[in-house]
Amino acid sequence: QVQLVESGGGLVQPGGSLRLSCAASGSIFSINHMGWYRQAPGKQRELVASLPSVGSTNYADSVKGRFTISRDNAWRTVYLRMNSLQPEDTAVYYCNVGLREDRFQPPTDYWGQGTQVTVSS
């Protein structure tokens, strides 16, 4: 069974920084893509940043230059460094990992439980 455990959310003032972490554990043969999404109240879930196994990272226009996604393959962890946070960044942030539990199965998407990020003075 695969689990994704997120950490790092909280309350921060405008202009502040936070780093989110998402660690994958369990029966994992290989990890494909890793990414972060967010959902603000009354809005649809949107992509924040993605990191494919091959190719370049992808960021939402609203976070380019402020957020950085990275991964540590050894620890099966994806990070989201968020700088210059603004009130409009307030949302529940979810990590998303596409992985194979064994070599015979196609990749499956898994989601973290979500972590609240609130930007307010």
C-alpha cells in the first residue's frame, strides 16, 4: 500500500516563505512524475508545479519566479519551496505522484492528504 505524507503548511505573512514536503512510502517499484496542486475555497483544483521523470519542470504562470519544485529520489520526496507568498496563494496544497507498484502495472496517480497554506497579515 502506498502512502503520501505531506508536511510544511501553515500561516505566513505576505512576502514570507514556506517549504512543503511530500514523502512517498510503501510498495513502490518506480516513480514517474511528481507535482503539487492547490485548491482555494470555491475554486477548482489547479496545477502549481510538476516535475516529470523526463523533461523540464512546469509551473503555473501565477507562481513562476516565486515557487521552486524539486525532488529527492533517494528519499522518494518532492518539495515545493514557496517565496514571496501572497494572500492569493492561500489554499490547500496537495502533492501528486505517479508511480508503479511493480513492473507489470501501469503508472497510477496518488494524492497526499493536503496541507493548508494561509497567507495573511
